[in-house]
Amino acid sequence: MAKLRYGMVGGGPGAFIGEAHRKAISLDATAELVAGCFSRNHEKCLAQGEILGIAPQRCYPDYREMARAEAAREDGISFVVVVTPNNTHYEICKAFLEAGIHVACDKPLVTTVSEAEELERLAKDKGLLFMVTYTYTGHVTMKFMRDLIRGGEIGTVRTVMAEYPQGWLYKENDWGGKQGEWRCDPAQSGRVNCLGDLGTHVENAVATVTGLKIKRVLAKMDVVVPGRKLDDNDQILVEYEGGATGINWTSQFAIGCDNSLRLRIYGSKGSLLWFQETPEEVTLIREDGIPNIIKRGYGAVTPGAAKYGRLPSGHTEGWLEAMGNLYDSFAACVQAKNQGSFMEDMIDYPTIEEGVNGLKYVEACLKSNEKGNIWVSL
Amino acid sequence: MAKLRYGMVGGGPGAFIGEAHRKAISLDATAELVAGCFSRNHEKCLAQGEILGIAPQRCYPDYREMARAEAAREDGISFVVVVTPNNTHYEICKAFLEAGIHVACDKPLVTTVSEAEELERLAKDKGLLFMVTYTYTGHVTMKFMRDLIRGGEIGTVRTVMAEYPQGWLYKENDWGGKQGEWRCDPAQSGRVNCLGDLGTHVENAVATVTGLKIKRVLAKMDVVVPGRKLDDNDQILVEYEGGATGINWTSQFAIGCDNSLRLRIYGSKGSLLWFQETPEEVTLIREDGIPNIIKRGYGAVTPGAAKYGRLPSGHTEGWLEAMGNLYDSFAACVQAKNQGSFMEDMIDYPTIEEGVNGLKYVEACLKSNEKGNIWVSL
Amino acid sequence: MAKLRYGMVGGGPGAFIGEAHRKAISLDATAELVAGCFSRNHEKCLAQGEILGIAPQRCYPDYREMARAEAAREDGISFVVVVTPNNTHYEICKAFLEAGIHVACDKPLVTTVSEAEELERLAKDKGLLFMVTYTYTGHVTMKFMRDLIRGGEIGTVRTVMAEYPQGWLYKENDWGGKQGEWRCDPAQSGRVNCLGDLGTHVENAVATVTGLKIKRVLAKMDVVVPGRKLDDNDQILVEYEGGATGINWTSQFAIGCDNSLRLRIYGSKGSLLWFQETPEEVTLIREDGIPNIIKRGYGAVTPGAAKYGRLPSGHTEGWLEAMGNLYDSFAACVQAKNQGSFMEDMIDYPTIEEGVNGLKYVEACLKSNEKGNIWVSL
Amino acid sequence: MAKLRYGMVGGGPGAFIGEAHRKAISLDATAELVAGCFSRNHEKCLAQGEILGIAPQRCYPDYREMARAEAAREDGISFVVVVTPNNTHYEICKAFLEAGIHVACDKPLVTTVSEAEELERLAKDKGLLFMVTYTYTGHVTMKFMRDLIRGGEIGTVRTVMAEYPQGWLYKENDWGGKQGEWRCDPAQSGRVNCLGDLGTHVENAVATVTGLKIKRVLAKMDVVVPGRKLDDNDQILVEYEGGATGINWTSQFAIGCDNSLRLRIYGSKGSLLWFQETPEEVTLIREDGIPNIIKRGYGAVTPGAAKYGRLPSGHTEGWLEAMGNLYDSFAACVQAKNQGSFMEDMIDYPTIEEGVNGLKYVEACLKSNEKGNIWVSL
């Protein structure tokens, strides 16, 4: 089976997230990077291309040209990875979809629901695959929890306590460097900061694991650290369809928290606990109240989750492996598309539908907050 | 110094909480039980009195008679401990206050704000001490956190994530035995179950440790487990005076949680983490993001907290010691009152003012919930 | 049922361990202190007696007189608690045994095997009960582990990793105050320091929980901190009868360790993990490798262990409760002796036989170390 | 800078460790695989080569031929990775060293000290680099601890408690599949099983982090699980030069342990704790006894360790990254060799000297055990 070829938009020198995507894809060598528009500055693009071993003629000065040219090549890319700033995703994704190229795009997908829905429609019309890289859902343990809940292990979900606090922006007049500056700047980030960056991960993680759909939200979005202009602490009441409830909390000033995405899911027959910073384990508690700590690699892990593990239990896997898992499923689907054997149920990665849901969530929260913390339906 | 004498109302055979109070008081032998109205059934009262070594003539059939008789004795009790069901506290406490006897009453204090305020007024008018036994605040580690925050160690408090989930009432048609039945029964508990039992502990713990006063609440009080008639899951947004925010969560169906009172306090210069089920330690995180786990008995603990420890670090103290600490301070104050040396700043236990605040909190939450989860000021 | 009466030798003003024993006994009010020889200085003895509410005529200047006088009284003590320095235990215990009074003695019992055996013989001849207060074995969780192993839950024990490091004597020329000075002084402690104080706890904890008997030891006893004269770090290989092996480690300079008694027991079908500083839980791992964290108060705890709990799960119990549990069983046995209903299998506390075993262990280790770390049989 | 080219001996289809090395090298794309002798079966070798994208003419049927041919090519490999079974390492490494090619070899290096020393001499004579892939020492946190100890942060090391228990071979007549069978078979593994596989990791981890050299050992190597012929539980007393002591424990039947390499290092001014299964953090305890939990990515991490991190703190890195770190340093040294800029102090990976030390440790332990657990000098 020939290796897939892919291209990248963004991911120039020093761009953390682009390099992370490349490393994740290279983990299982499922696809080879052959083209890129790594920077709007063509010099920088060429320099990065040289480092990455990309032929100069496939280091494009413009993403539109890249989409066209790669679509036209016999050995053109099968998919593109979009890792540019947030507010450029829409145009870039659209260009590649129109050129008939599958897309993997970093989250958050775009800035409005309508843009997201347009991309969703376009992908559907063209029969193209579209992944939104909510990395955390790639963890074996996340897939395991999803399987446990589907299998009825904890009964009906009653309430979900979900949170993703960080602490790096706790300080007045400290903008967290390049990463923080654009997030905190309304001109670049739009109306939302913390909720867009972290809140969408929370929403997506809960949805992926529990299968619950949000019915309505009541959001308190606060601007706390002196000098900030956008939300840096979001405390949100959630009602899910079917009656479950929950709280989603995100913060950027919670000193001592790094990427502290945590899920605590309470059902009628048991509970599940998960923490992103120790992603190799799940705590399952059944009706006897006894925590069972189940690790990736154990016999108890469901096959649909276990298959993503690369190393025996005790050899820790981390964030890159989680992202690699998303790409493994995505690449397998792209291959199947190429070979005409694709089936919908092969998809085991976050799709554009989840990207759309993330934006709906953000918009409903913004509306709730603006109106004084009232319930807003999604 | 003569040992104090005290009496008890409630605490008959098999009553867990009465026995717990007696054990806590006996820990440091600060006061001796000499009188009681242990049961409305006089036979039972006498039987319990015999077990406890109380003279039969001081085993009273009626608490009013007890108040009168003990007030009249030269060797009468200095204080009474009230550990009867909730809805009887008001009349009992009133009787003893009117008889000029100091009162220690189990929480929640009474069932309405107006009753609470009346008791508060009465105690004040009579110059009597009134403790409400919010046990958890007696932990050395809680007092240590209070001192750290007062000392500015974590700067200005920005947000407080507080919770007290339990799991014992997760099951349909299982009422948790005698303890659960009355709590879940509107006829005995009034309009509130989980929030009264657990939510008041959360409110009080945050207030004690941070010194923050609640400005307003937005409460979602849900009746979740099939068959329940009162709230068993409460998710509450809080705004404090001065601008801090928080979430208070309590639940009775969170499988795997026992008495999982947890505080996470995020300030402008650091954070504090505390968990009731490992009460011997506090996690303090300063601006470098590094958790410091400080244990009771360590040199780093402030003197005002450290003095309550009985055992060297590593010899675990628990819930009884926490309650004992409350009584140590209360007994010292009663002694000082008896000797005319009492000063207000000697008080290091939860007073009736905190009992009043707990009821205000409950009433505001009930109102918020009834009106569809709107903000209600306290 | 009349309350038992007991006396105490030692436990004068400021003596931590005497006060701890009194608190532990008072927890369940199983016995009342009515006599004592609290200090060799009679003034101090009387002063302490007054604080404790003991009649002056029962505050004895001499333990021998106390033994005689109490034995002669109709309302004399049923048992004595010996909490004096180690090297005085033998004479004191002997005096009370000879007077026909049951004995509870702090550990380590005495300083030589022959003294210990003599006391054992004496108690047996007189039909008297003799408890050695290895406090940690009183924990509900310890009894639970013992029951699990007896019930075959983890199969045959293969190896036991046991340790009890402390850190308080890590510093050169710092003798840890009054507590440390006598321990580190050969004139007062004899040939052993760390192994006597901590090593006997380790030996006893393993024996109690596993039921294993030590066949032979190979001991490395080091004097590490500059200025010390006795062992402060002991690393010991153990072979048990039946073939199991183990390592016992104790230290006094392990910075960051308080009372870090830890047991890790590996059997043919499962493992058990326990840590003294979180004594409310046991980790049981069966063949699937999944840790099950079982807490005191849970339904899974065996009845013979569960019955010692005083508080519902989630209300932490600690070290005092563990000691209280020893006294509960001891007092029940003394009562049964008094009433003629005693049966051997009622004993659920560490007996003098265990005190003898502790001394045999220490002597074998000393011999092994002196001979250059060779195997020495017990 | 041109990418390095490397070859591999071993790592055929289904070989876990070969694939792991390839993934680790690919993480930072420091070298490209261009040649291999992946299997003694040439068909299999070619098949694997095709999957890996290696030209058929560089898929060699014989490692000697590969060494010769690659050494002769202008575009030949700069280094070879040897991931064959243990007992073949010697001949293979020798062949490549003789051909002038740098070597990275899996641990344990070879089966006797003399073979190891011969390879060491050969590498030295030829001026070639030789890495032994003790993966765990690649963790940022391990390098951080090394730096802390070198910097005097915990004073003089006094005792080291080191262990690496596993549980996968706990079961009678269960040989743990392909991985276990050869380890447990004297014909393939020689005289040692558990100590060679796990004990060498322990020895190397302690040496790397503390800089201590072993003076002598007293080893108890037991064959415990019925049916085993080689050691599956090793409990070893260690004396280091300079007077520090320690215990090294390894086991294959410790149910509940996966890759539970744990270091606890106690110095005169502080302690360091580390656990391989949570490799993102180090616990540093200074004289105040307060655990400081320091994570990879924090400002407190020393620059020499921090530079190996790829992801911000909170994005977990794991075992592959640790191995990748070894290769990053090795590849940088190989590049420097190629460019004539190599300096000894550039080496930040385990060298053949450490491989030799591992074998000396194993041989001394075997001798100690055979002679009845006596001290044997290294």
C-alpha cells in the first residue's frame, strides 16, 4: 500500500502546532509531507521546506495556488493539514475542499457557525473528509470511556463535571508571549478567548465520551485579570438533551494548572474519572463505590480503544500519540476513499460536525453571557 | 481549673452524631457530660444516661425542664449541645438561651432565616456564646489556609471552585436508611435536602477560609434520582463581594464520592487546594506553578493553626479531632465567660452568625431556582 | 455493665505517648483512669493526677506500691498501662503481673529476649492478659488486609516490601529534641535505635497482616548521619518460613518521610498496598492488574475489620482510633476475664508473644550486622 | 545540514523494539533509515524494507555484508541501530565498529563483561561513538534530577531506594508470550533473566542520576514462580563508593506493576522521588520536608534538561520521547564527528562504558547469589 501524501498550510519556523502535527503524522508513518504553504512570506516558506525536505516547486507562496496545483498533479496530495491562525481557516479550508482535497484543520474550526456550516455543506457535497483535530479525544483512554458508556457500564449519565483550567495567563500585563497575545486580542480572536481555546475542548470531550447533545447553556464569562479584554474565566451551566446536567469550567489564571482538562461523569450505575495530564488511565467506579484504575494496555480496555496503543502498558504514551491516533483513523479513511472502500462507520476522529457544534456552543454562551446569564438553547 | 460541665439534647442510643460530639469533647477532656435529654422517650433517655454515667435526676424527660433545672443548680451545666433533628433546633436553642446557658448546636442551625436571626439576637442580648458545629472548619489545615489567605500568600482571591459530592443516595428507591429518609422527606426536611445538608458546609467552608462574603447566587437545584422529591444535585454560580466568583456543587448521587468536600481557591499570586478526605495536608502553589504539599505538624504551618494539633505529623488526625478543635475553642471561651476574661477575638469556632449566613444562602438559592435560575442577592 | 478501671505508669506532664493512650482509651469510654504513678517525682505525679481527676491517695510515688495497693482494693484497677521509657518496662510489667493485674505495655516491650520471655511465661502462669501496643495494627484497614490474606484473596504471599522511613533525624548535631536524644543514646537505648523504634513496627505489621513467620534475616544496620552512635538506617533481607521473601527498610534521615510505614504484599493471585499516612484505604489488585481502592466503611470490608469503625466512610479516622481499637479488644477481653467468659479467640490485639518476636527480630538483626551481614536464623 | 543516514539490524515485522527505535528517531527527524538487515530471513527482510521504503539493494541478507557495503558507499550510513536478541549483539556491534560505523545498541549490551570491554576498546581505538539505549535516562526529568544532584541541591546522597517491579510473569506456566519465553529460557538468556532485563535499568538509572559508583553488592536472586528456571525476583543490597548505600529490587511477579521503575534518593539536604510511569514530574523535598512537584516544562527545570522538551508543560510526553532524546544527543554527536567538531562533553546519552558497568553489576550479583548472598566487589 502506497504511503499517503499530504500538504500543510501554516507550520512555518517556530510554529509549535505545525511541528506537532508533523510529528504526530510521522509517528506511524501513515503519510508523507510533500507540499506546503508554510508561511505567507515565500522566503520563509522555502526555508522551512528545505528543512523538511520538500521540493522547492511544492513550497507554494499562496494556499490557493497550492490547492489548484496539487489537485492537478498526478502525485498530488491526498489531504491538507491546516494549522494557520484561527481566523484564516475558513478561506483556506474552502479552497482545498473546492479543489477536491480532504482536509484536517486545527481547532477551533472557524469563527462563526455559518462559516462552519458552509464548510460542512461543501465537504458533504464534494464527498470529502474533514477532520477537526480535537487532540485529546485521540487518547486510548477517551475512546475506552466512550465504549464503556455506550456499553451501559455506568448506566444513564446524570451529571458531568468538566473543566479545563490553565494558569499561564494569571499575571497582570503578562500576555504569555506570542501564544497568548493573539488569543487575548479582540482584533485577532474576535469576541472570545478562553472559551474558544479551552471551552471548545471541554464541550467536544464531553460530547465524544458521553454522546450527549447540549440542549441549552447558561454562561458566565468573566474578564478577570486586570488589563484583559476578553474572557479568561468561564463558568457554564449545561443541560443536555435527555435531562443530564453539567458544569463546564475553563480558566486561564488558575495557578498550578497546565492543561488540566478533567472529566468526571456520574451515571446511574457508576462513574468515570479522567485527567488529561495522566492520560494513560481511567478511573471506573461501579455501584460498590470502589475506584478501579484501568490503564491503557490492560486486558480490560475495549478492543476499539486498545487497538490505538503503540507501546505495552507502563511505557507511557502522551499527547503526540493522541494526535497520531486521530491521524491514523483519518489517514485510513482517506486511503479507503482513494480505494473506493470507504464506509461512514470507519470514521473514528472528530469531524467537521463537531467543529460546527463547537461554534454553536461558543455562540450560545456568548449570547447567554451578554443577556445577563440566562439560558440559551443551542 | 475546674472542668466544664455540659448537657446534651438528643444523642440517644444509636444516634451517630450525638456520640460523635461526645467523643470529640472527650478528646481533650475539656468538659464533662453531666445532664441530658437524650430522647423524648424518658425510658430511653434514662437508659442512655445510665450508659453514659449520668445521674438519673439529670436525665430529663423534657428539654425545657432541663434548661430550667440546670440553670437553677449551683453545679449546673455551662453549655448545652443540641444534636436533635434539624426542625427542632429553634425551640431547644431558644429555651437554653433564655435560661442563660451557652449553646453548641449542630448544623444546619434552623430552617428559616428569621428563626436564625431571632436566636442570634437572643444570644447577643443575653451575652451568650453560640457555636454552630460546621465540623470541617475545625481542621488544622483549614485554619492554616485561612491564615495564608489573610496573610496575602495567594494575593486576591479570584475564583473558588468548591464542592461536596456524595454518592450514597444514587440508587432509585433506596433511601439510605434512617439517615437518608428524613433528609429526602419534605415533611421532615422542608424545601431542601442536599443543599441544606451539604451546600451549607460548602458555603461555610469557603467563607471561613477565604473571608469572602457572597453577594448573589444563581442556583440550579435538581431532583434527579427517580423517586426523589427534594434536590439531590445543586450547581450554583456565586458572586462574592469584591468581584470574586465561584461555583458550588453538591450532589448525593456521585458514585465514588463519600464526604468529598473539596476547595480549590485561585488567587492573583497563588492557589490553595484542600480535600476533606485527606485533611492532613494542604497544597499551596505559588507563582512558579509548583505544588507544595504542606502537612499538619510541619514547621510551615502558621502558629494559630498548628496549636490545634495533638499528634506529631505522620500520626493522622481526622474528623473527630476537627470537631474536637471546635469544642476546644468553644470551651475556652465558655471558661473565659465564666471567669470574666472573655474577649471577642478569642472566638475560633463557627458562630451563630455563620449559621444565619447558611440559611440566607439556602433561601437565596431556593428563590433563584424557583424563578428559573436567575441571580438572587443575599 | 460497669466500666473498667485502669491505672497508668508513666504519662506525666508533657509525655506525648501517655496522653495518647489516655485519649485512645477515652474514645469509646471503655475504661476509666483511677490510679497512676505518673512520675518518679511524687510532686509531679500528684500534679498530673489532679489534672486528670485522680484521687491523691491513688497517685502513687512508686509503681510497686501501686501494684500492691491496687491489687488489694476491692475497686482496684483491672489493668495497667505502662508508658515509661523502654528500659524500665521489664520491672514494671513484672510487678503488676505478680500482683495479678493485666498489662498493656508500649512497644518495644523490653530490651532483651530473655526478659520478654520471662514476662510471657509469667503472664501465662498467672492467666493474665498482656497487650503490646503496636498501634498501626489497630487500623481497620490492617485487619481487613489480614482477613483478605487469610481468605486466600491474593493467593500465596511471595514477597513483602515493607518499610518505615522517617526524616526527622536527618541533620548533623540535631538530636530531634527530647524524643530523639534518648533514642540516639546508647546509654539509654542499648545497642539499637532505628531498628528498635521503627523496625519492630515493620516486623509486627508484616507478621500481623500476612501471618508469616520469619525464618532468617540478613541485616545491614548503618550509622549514617555524622555524630550518631547507633543505627539510623537499616536495610534487611528477610526469608519467611514457607519460602516467601522480603525487604524491611527503616530510616531516620529520609527527608520528606514522617511516619511512612508502607506495606506492599505480592501474592500468587494478587497484591495489597497500604500506607500508614493514608490509613483509611487499602489497594487490592487482583490478577487483572487493576488497582481497587477500598476504603474503611465500604461494603467490601470484611465484618471482622469493619466492626471497629466509628464513623461512616469519608469521615476520616486516624492514629488515635487505631490505638483505640487495640484497647477496645483488650478491654473486652479483660471484661470477659473478670466475668469468667474469656476465650482465646476473642483476642484481637498484639499480645506479648508479638513483643517477644519483635525482640528476637532485633537480636537476630544485630547479630547479622555484627558478623558482616550474614544470614541469622530466628 | 544534511540529515543523517542510518541502518538497522533487527526490527523485522512484529518486532516491537525495532519499531520503537524507528519511531523515536523519526520524532525529530534527525536521521533517515536507508539500510537494514531486518531479518535473517531475506524474504522477510525485503518485505520489511519495502514497508519502510528502503531500496531493495540496501536490504541485506547478512549484517556483515551490510557493514562492509555501507562502509564502502559514499552515501553509506553514519550509524547503525542494533535491536536483535541480546546474545547476538556482540558479533553485530563488532562488525560495524570494525567497518568504522558508529553504533547504537539496545540494552543489555552483551552477555559477558569481557565481550563488553572488547567492544569498548574497539570503539575507543577506532574513535567511534557507541550508545547503549537505556531509554529511561532520556527523560527530561531524569536529566533534571542529575543536574539537581550535581548542583548540590540535596547535599550528599546517603541512601538510594531503587526498584523496577513488573507483574506480567506472575502466573505459573504462563510465559508471557514471545517476549517472555526467551527471557525465561536459560538457553537463550544465559544465567540471568529479571536482573538482566530490569536490574540493569535500575543500576543505570541510579548511576546516571546520582553519579555514584557501586563498590560492592550483596544479591539475593530468587526463582519464585513455579516452573521458572531463572531469577524472577532480585533483592540486592548495594554499597556505593564514598559510603552511600541502597537497595535495588526487581521482580516479574509483582501484580499491579507494569514498568514501575522508581527512584527514591535521600541526601543530607533533601530528597528526590521519581516514577517512570509518571515521567513528567519530579518530587523534590528540601529540609523543610515539603514535597515540591516540579513538572517538565516549568521554569524551575535546569536548562540542560529542559532543552529536550518538545511540548509545553501539560502536554504529556512519554517513553518514545525519552528514547528520542537519547537519539537527539547521539545524532548530534555523530554529526559533530562527521564534521570534525566533536567534543567529549557533548555526550548526553548512555555510552558503552555504562553498558560495561551493567554487565559488571550482573556478574557481581550472580557471584554473590551463588556464594550464598555475600558481598562481592565490582
